[in-house]
Amino acid sequence: MVATYDSKGNKQFVRVLLDSASQSHFITSECCDRLGLRQNTIQRTTVRGFGGTERASHGTVDLQFFSRFNNNIKYKINSLVVDKITDNLPTAYVYSTALPYLNKIALADDHFATPNKIDVLIGASLFPHLILPDDVVSSGPSGPPAIHTVLGYVLMGVVPALAARPAYVTSCCAIVPQQPMDHLITRFWELEEVPGSPVQHPTDVECEHFYRSTTERDPVTGRYTVALPFDKDVFLLGDSYNIARKRFLCLEKKLEASPELRAAYDDVIKDYISKGYVEPLTVPPQASSDDLSPSYIIPHHGVLREDKSTTKLRPVLDASCKTSSGVSLNESSPFHALRTVQQLVDDDGAEYPRAAEIVPSCLYMDDIAFSVDTEQEAVDAAKQLIQMFKGAQYPELKM
């Protein structure tokens, strides 16, 4: 059980199911309506379950929820909207009297023993970060262990159930008249048609949900701030300080041998600081070794480009450098760079219609390549492109 606020600012409680195997988060249509959440339209998305069963999602919503014990503990997730997540859970009334050890702990759901509907399912991307380490309450094999989470204690395992009422199953037989041949032929060709919109891979869907729920835009500068999506658990990142320090000392020796190179390197770093790309670290990395939050120090080196008419030195950030665990920061997705350009077109394209028309089909990495019939068309298009990208603090692109 978690707390949230509906569109009118009223506090509501929703029942949540934790699922360590689900690739996405889910919320029921009924819960969306009750909270007054606005759904975001997405491309055709199919949700696959046990045995290959498939269901279509109606869209996505952003949901912020809180621990019912502490409003400072809050999370924001982007969830797929479905008609139903599962049957009422638990499937039968629990004989809670046989579980006296639960009376002394703060359960996430005080009504866990009563079957009821599930409103939200939290998937694998958030599940492991809710669990608190080394805190399990159990009475042995006779009862389910209570796992401590930031939302309260949750039960996992087999519970003693009260005798359930026998289920009555009613069978019926329906007769469907045979469809005309011309209808069957029409249906055949419809099935053979290529879908109007591509079916997205689950990883792409997860990245899109992550982007929507974590990306922010500064209302003053227009710059976008994004979070990195990790294909693996971010806590797999090992120590990066030692290798980064070794690489830095090697760079220092190289700069000592060339005062001109050092001056150029210093100018670039000062420029990065003045533009807010980086900021000085006030606490040495090794002083934060007790911090359990994952971190990554990016080694860097300079590349000289004599063919450049402006800045001949370009620092290269090596996020592919592996940490002590063998995992690097680059084992995330390059999805964000192009997705942010798409977001810029969505946000500002109405003001720059020609630029919005060019970018989706003419952008390759950090270059835009397109052709027009006249010189004036090229000038007008270039002006719109430059102005639109400046609005998000992008440097001018090659065209």
C-alpha cells in the first residue's frame, strides 16, 4: 500500500504489487480514472505475459507515490495503462492469527489478509532499490518472511489460508454462423498487411518510459537534463577512482612536456566551467567512500585537430573505461542524444516549422545533411535550425 495524490490534490491510497521480473511498471485504467491522471498516447504496444498471452496497452501515465509512513520517501514512475493487472490478491483470506510475529512490525499493507484488487505493479527497474539490506523477519518455515522495504514490510511466500468458498464454474455453448466467403477473403488480406506503425522492442519501450519520467528542461536556459538509463543494475558499477587517477597522472606528464598544450587544455576546461558543463568537486572522491550511491569518474584526454579553424584541441571523455567490476558507464543507451533532439522538435517545432520538417529525416549523429532547390531556401532553413538548437543550448551543427 502506498500513498499518492489525485489531480485535485486529495490524498489517496493504492495497492501495489512488487514484481522483480516485470520489464515495465503497470497501472489499471480504473486507478487512472480514480486519480484523474492524464494518459500519454504511445505507439502500439503489446504486453506479453505467461504462456505468450498478449494484451494491448492504452497508453502511459506518470505516477508519483510516497511511503505511507514518510512523505519524504517518494518515487516517480512511468507506467503502462492496462485494463487489469491480476486477480484479487491474496487469492483467499489469510489466517493472520497464525502469524503473530507480524504484529510487531510496520507492514506496508495492514489489510494484506483480505483479497482485494491490485492498482499498480512495480517492475524490476525499481524493485531492487526498494529493498533494505539484511532486515528480514521470519518465524521459520511455518510462515512467510517479511522483507523490509522503504515502503514498509512486505510478505513473500506461502501464507496459511482460510478455507475458501468452492468456485462454481458455468459452461455455455455459443453457435456462430459461418461468415460469407467475401468477408473471409477481406479478412485474409487485412492480416497480411504490414502494420501501420512499427512494433517497438520492449527495451525501446522501457527507454521511452524512463526518458519521459526523468527528463527535465530548464525554463530559463532551455537546456535539457536527462538521466542515464542502464541496461544492467547501476549498482554493478565498481571503483573508478583508481583507474581515473592513473589516467590523469599520465595526462599531467604529457601536459608538462608541452606548455602550449597545457594552456589550450586549461582554456577548454575553464570554458566548460563557465558554461556550466562541469563544476569543481568540493569533496575528494576518496572522501566519499562510505557513500553507498553509485558513482563514476570519467577519464579524459585531449585530441589535437590541426585541420580545425577554431578549437584545435578537443577533450575526449572516455566513459568506456571499465571500473573494478568490469562494468563501464557506457554500458547504458545512446538513445538519449537523438531522443532529446526529437523532444526539442516536439517542444519548439511549431515556432520553427521548416527546421521541424528537416530534422527527423536529415539528422545523422551530430550532423544535418539536406538539400534544397535555391540558395535562399538554404539560408532560411539554416537560420531556423540554428535558432531552434540554440534554444536548447546546442552548439551549431554542421549542415
